[in-house]
Amino acid sequence: MKASRFPNESAAYRQARQTLLEAEAALRKQVEEVAARRRALPPGGAIKEDYVFEELSPEGAVRRVRLSELFAPGQDSLLVSGTSST
């Protein structure tokens, strides 16, 4: 791995910097490997029940929504956004 040199850097600094750069590269590689393992996991267990949530509309009306209704057909990702009342 070729690194940029800084003006007037000492040999000790260059060695420490090179060691750090190598450690950072190894960490990135390990993070990528773990992410690949996560993506390769088989599906997890099914939930025991279809959880029900209460949704509050801007007008103040409350309606019950099942967890399964929050996903579009063929989509398995869910983004939840909200505000805290505390």
C-alpha cells in the first residue's frame, strides 16, 4: 500500500502511520466480510403472531394496523419514522 508522505515527517511517524493504514485496511476488509455473511444468512424464524399497532392520523383518529400490512407485496424492508412525545 503506497501512502502519501507528509513534509518533514520522521521515520517513526511514517512507520506508525503505515501500521495504522494497514490496520484500517484490514478493518474495512473485515467489515465487508461480516456484511457479506449477514446478507447470506438464511431467513429467520417466522413471528408467532401478526402484531397490531395503533396509528394516529394527523386529524387525531386512531386505527389498528397489522405488522403484515406495513409491507408492500414483495418488499421485506421497513422504515419506521416517528416523533417522541416525551
